[in-house]
Amino acid sequence: MSLTESSAIDIAKAASWASRHLATLSEADRNDALTALHDALLLKKDAILEANARDIQLAEQAVAHGSLNHSVLKRLDLSRPGKYDDMLQGILGVKSLRDPIGNVTLRTLLDDGLTLDKVACPIGVLLIIFEARPEVIANIAALSIKSGNAAILKGGKESTESFVAIANVISEAISTTRVPQSSVQLVKTRAAVSDLLAQDLLIDLVIPRGSNDLVRYVKEHTKIPVLGHADGLCSAYIHSDADLEIATKVIVDSKTDYPAACNSLETLLIHQDALERVLPDVAKALVAKGVVLRCDASSKAALMESLTFDEAKKLQDAQESDFETEFLDLTLAVKTISSSDAPLADVEAAITHINLHSSKHTDIVVTKSETVANLFMKGVDSAGVFWNASSRFADGMRYGFGTEVGISTNKIHSRGPVGLDGLTIYKYLIRGSGHRASDYFDGDGGKRYKHQNLEIS
Amino acid sequence: MSLTESSAIDIAKAASWASRHLATLSEADRNDALTALHDALLLKKDAILEANARDIQLAEQAVAHGSLNHSVLKRLDLSRPGKYDDMLQGILGVKSLRDPIGNVTLRTLLDDGLTLDKVACPIGVLLIIFEARPEVIANIAALSIKSGNAAILKGGKESTESFVAIANVISEAISTTRVPQSSVQLVKTRAAVSDLLAQDLLIDLVIPRGSNDLVRYVKEHTKIPVLGHADGLCSAYIHSDADLEIATKVIVDSKTDYPAACNSLETLLIHQDALERVLPDVAKALVAKGVVLRCDASSKAALMESLTFDEAKKLQDAQESDFETEFLDLTLAVKTISSSDAPLADVEAAITHINLHSSKHTDIVVTKSETVANLFMKGVDSAGVFWNASSRFADGMRYGFGTEVGISTNKIHSRGPVGLDGLTIYKYLIRGSGHRASDYFDGDGGKRYKHQNLEIS
């Protein structure tokens, strides 16, 4: 791991070379590096916590001067109970995941002695940019090595001392294994990132993890494919037939479990016929948790009838812009979906609103009808579409992926929570014994392809 | 299908709306549209051939004036024996392919009553730009509809009359089915393409099919992901132990079967220890087919010893730039790989040359050794890596995909020949009954995830 700032092209070239070597290593070789990484971080815990303490000290001063948010300070602190152990455990967790590389997903007999395999392989070189939390570097280094990719990492400036300390340890640990040392490289300055974003011939994928602004900046400034999401504008649609208890549980959890998360609810679409039967109880439960409701005229009118005077203080009038806002706070925009005579036209209206306003992250429907649910799940163009379940389930750990490098709202490659498999691509291998394509043609003397699916053992 | 030039944003919006509706249709609905498309093109054959004749007439004049290549004229002609029928048959071929949509590839029981499905779905809106051959429009329209994607098409200017005629027929045929008419739209001007390339919020993927210049232009001018390949610089490495007959068959086929194709051979790497035993026969066979060999010093010296005077006329001295040139013609660059004492260092040298010079399309190795072949297949970072088989097998029909929309050298999403599956992505669906994420935590009273893989029926 380079700790002095080499030029971007040298860093990218070293990563590219390392990625090619990594691609030829066995799972055992890659796992050995993870063990070494874990053991070294355990051994050097004191030195790393000392470095972290220096970051904390600077951050405390910044908080005192009002130039840093207190939540950033909290995320910085590696000495909080359990945090360092979780980081170590996370490395072993990644190590224990199924090898994402070498999997054959298609095997075809093209002709006698001529087989085609589609085999999972690493993407190559990843540039991963993230903010604050210093333990993320260990997790990302582990994910990259496990998936056979070289990684260039840039952390947030508040955690520079911690990063450098951890990076030193990772670098030293890797150097004792068959994984090339330049498989994990650290860059420290924003300028270095700008230069790296121009290396589209050497870097295969950029993963920005952090604020919407960071993601947008990266997308605007590179030709390299970007995996991630800027906004998380999640919506829920409560259909006319929704179960009251299910609606209340799902909406309250989606909105209040962790309002600052990208998979939290921002917009509630309520069917006109559920305004009196369902909305009041849902609203009361939300208001009890401190949620402010920005309502359109119909939903506000229904709630003014049913909420107490105190509860009604939490009602505000929605502006059109509220339905395009990721509040990341205890605020929820509420819009009424008109009932209709044409069958399912109401559901279509909800789908259309979501496709026009949501950020293709996660959207949910509350209904008793399987027909309504299936139409919603097919029609909503988002990475996650849930029926009668909280939007907060959109998460790699909760999906059972073991871990994630982030959540993607892309329409190609990887969508939703991205685990190890999202860091792979495939290649096609053909094995023959002198086979010529020119021998295969229609007509006299021409060979024919067999195209027979083979069992993958 | 819009035949007047609407504004790019209107076209993209119409396509986006159509794509959402397409995503909710059944396979039967999509197949019905393909049947209608086939029947209409059969019925309107005379009118379409008349339009095609007008394109041919203009093209003949252009050829006579020297402003158009004769091969373009030949590709334009839909009246050549079997060509129109092949186009019709192609539509039925696409219709008969397995539905790429709705496939569940992962099903996990998250907890009692809470399931997660990973389901294949359409990408959304495709912008497909291609040159000359007018029958391609029918094939691409069929692929798009079958995969549930809306398509905006731009054909080559030489085939405008044919395109408009075919597009009219497609448009009319679709309007009788449940597939929205704006699922397939045609644009005619290059200016319209420029405007469409700016619609990155509405268009999900661009597929340029045509010259390297076209692909490079598209990549330089859009933020939309681009699927395809600019260059096809394929290499072969003949190892020291290569079988002479296999080497000759594979290299001659790779180079001479269709030199203008992207999967043809451009660079031959020959192991030093095979210079005398293998290279002469391979070279003689190539020269007999009219191939010019641009050799480095070692390979030229070996061939000057063994070729006849007439054969040796086909030898030229290689420049460094020849190893980065896609000749698309009967020219082959030849480079010697030095033998080495360190085991496999020679193979590593061949891999390194290919990774630095090839275009990540298709590369091949000729060897008797499985160890050498496996190292080569893991180490070469290309969409196709073949052992003892011709590079010309890199093709969707030959792979058994039924058809292809092109060959991708991308490192993400789709790589190699792209069939129907390459035009899909997936979404995650969760079905619950009021499940809250906040109920799941370590400690007293917390629920635990089951994360149990379920059979996919």
C-alpha cells in the first residue's frame, strides 16, 4: 500500500498489474491474506487506537468550533465498545463467504471436444471513495481481496490518521502473503481522486460511498462506470384494501427506524378510499414518534377530522417539491391517490407517481390483493419492491449477503445491495483441439453445432 | 413508431413510459407482438423491397461516383436470395427463445412469512445505433420486445428508405397488440442521436453497432452506459509444446476465415522454442492464403531459414505499432516470446503482452499443457479466452445464444456476445405481512434472520 502520493497513473498501473495477478490466485491464497490482515490488525490494535485518538482530538476541536457535526465525531471513534472487535470479526465473516470467483454458470457442448464455459471472474480495479468511518477500510480491503479485485481507497479527511495507521498494517500484512502488495492502495487527497477518475483505461469501476454530493461529483467527473446511489427517495403506497395493522407497522418502521438512512421512507401515497379507515391510525402512530406530515389537501382534510388538536400540530401543507425531497429526517410527504372506475387505474397512478419521483431505490405497497401487489412489483422500476414489508429491509446484511459494499440504483450490472457477487463479472472460456469456425456451415460437408447444455459439476 | 422527428426528450419520455408498461406484460403478450411483426413484414414484402430498391439505386450512384464502398451496397440489398426470408425467420427465432424476464435466480426465507426473490426484469430504454444492413432493424425490434425493453433505433443513412418502410410496418403491426406503439421508435438524423445521448435520466443503455469510430463517438458523448466494443484486437499465443496441426488449423482459421470481423486474429505470439518446429508450417499455411506477416527479428530470422523465396516475399518487419493495430485485413503481426528458466515466466510474459495490447475481446492459447492453459485463461483479462480453438468462435450464434445484439468488451454488466439475457437486469422483491426491520436485533427480545435458501420451483 502506497502511503506517499504517487502519481495517479502509477497508482492505477500498479493496481492494474496487481489485479491481473490476483485473478490467477486460488481461494486459499486470497483467504490466507484475509487471515494475515485480521491477525495484524488484532496485534496492532493499540497503535491504531492511538492514531484514532488523534483524529478524535482534532474532530472534537472542530465540533467545538462548530465546523463539524457531532454525528461524524461519533462515527469516527474506533474505541467505542465492540467496534474494533466488530471490524476484526467482519474480516473473518468475509473470509467465510462462498468464493465468488471461478463459479461456472453455463456450460455448453458446442461440438464433440469443444466446450464453452461461462466463468465468474474479478472485475479488475476498483476505486472506492468513502467518508468518515475508519473501520470501513478493513471491510472494503477484505471484500476486494476476497473477490480478486485490486482496490484503490480514499477515506474521509477526518479519519486520515486512523486510515494511514490501518493502511500501514494492511500493507505489511499483505506483503507476507501471495496477494500483491499493490492490491490495496490508499490515496489521501481529493486531488489524487480527481486524477484517478481520469484513468478510465486502467480503473474498471468506481464505488462512491457517502453523501449525495459525493456521488454526484463522482458521476459528473468520470467516464469510468460508477456503482452506487445518490438519492434514496423511497415511497410507500397504501391501497384501498390495506390491512390497518400491517400498514401501521410497516409505515412506522420504514419512516422512523433510522430516518437518516437511504432506505427510509420519504413519501406516502394513500388511496382515497383508505383516507378515513387507514390513514388516521397510521398518522397517529407516526406523530407519536415525532414525525411531521406534509399533506396534500385531501389527506390533510381527512386527518383534521380525526387527529387531536395536539397531533394536528404536526400537519403541514405539502408543496410539489416535497414529493421529490429526500428529507433524511422525521418528515413525511403524504399524497392521495384518487379512486377510479377503471380496474387497477388507481394502482397504475401510484406506480406512475413512483416511477416519475422515486430514486429507483426501494418502494413498497401495502395491500391484501396479490393482483395489486404483482402489478406494483412488475411496474415499479426500482432495485427493491416490497409487499407488506418495511423499506428498511433493503440492506445486504438483511438480504443474507453477509456484507455489502453499498446499494446501487444503477440499471445495469448490480442493483440493490451489492455483495461479493456484485464485484465480479464473467468471461467465456472455450476448450477445443484445433477446432476451426470455418468447418461449421449449412450445406454439404458442413459441421453442425450441438449446443447441448452440460451439467455443471 | 414516430417517423417525424419529435424532440429527443419527447421520444425518450415516450420510450420510458412504454418500457414501464412493457415490463408488466406477459410473455404471451410480447410473443403476440412478434407474431404480428412477422406476419406484417411478410405481407408487406413487395412495398419494403420497393423502398429498398430506391436505397440501392442511390447507393449504386454513390459507388459509381466513388463515394461509397461496394461492400456497403452489397449489405444494403434486401432482395438477395434468402435474405428477406432470413429476416422473417430471425423474428420467429427470437420469439422461440426462452423468456429472459421473470426468472427467479435467488429465493431466500428471511424469516417466517418473509421471503426475498431476485427476479430478472428488463433494463428499460435502449438506444441502438447501427450502420447499413436494413434487416437488422427487424432483429433488434424483436430482441427488444422479447426482453421487455423499449428501443429507440437509428440506422445508417444509406438505408433510410428501407428503414422507414420497415419501421412503418412494425409500427402498424405493434399497434394491433398489447405492446405499446412507442416501444420501438425510429430516429433518422445524426442530430437526433446527439440529443438522445444527453437523455441520461430517461435512457438506460446505448448499444452502438458499427465502426470503431461510431463506438468511440458514442462513448465520448454520453453519460449513459455504453455496451459494445470499439476494437477487436485478438491475439494468439503458441506455447513451446504446441501441437503443430492444432496450431496451424487454429491460427489459419482465426486469421483468414473472415479477416474484417472483430473476432479475427491480429497478433501472433510465438514461443522461442517453437520458432523452428511450429512457426514455419503455420506461416506457410498463412502465406498460402495471402497473409502478410509483420515479424519481429527472431521470428523473421526463423522464417527466412524455412520459407521459399516466393513465400518470404510476404514477410515484413514489424513496428511496435503493429502490435496495437487492428488490421481487419490479411496482415498478422508476429512477436517472439523468449524462453525462460523460471517456470511459467514465458506464459506470464505472453499474458502481460496481451493484457497491455489486446482490446479485451478474445484471445487464444495453443498448448498441450493444462497448467499453461489454465494460467492463460485466468490471467488474460478478456471477454473470451480459448484453448486450442479459433478466435472466430466468439459469436452469439456459435455460443448457442440464438442471436446477439453485439459483442461487449465492457468489464461490467455484459461481456462477450450479448444475447437476450444481456438486455436484462434484476430487482429484489420482498413479500411479508407487516414485517418491521426494527424487530430484528441481537439481544433480549430481538428476532433473528433465518436466511434460508429456498428451492426455486
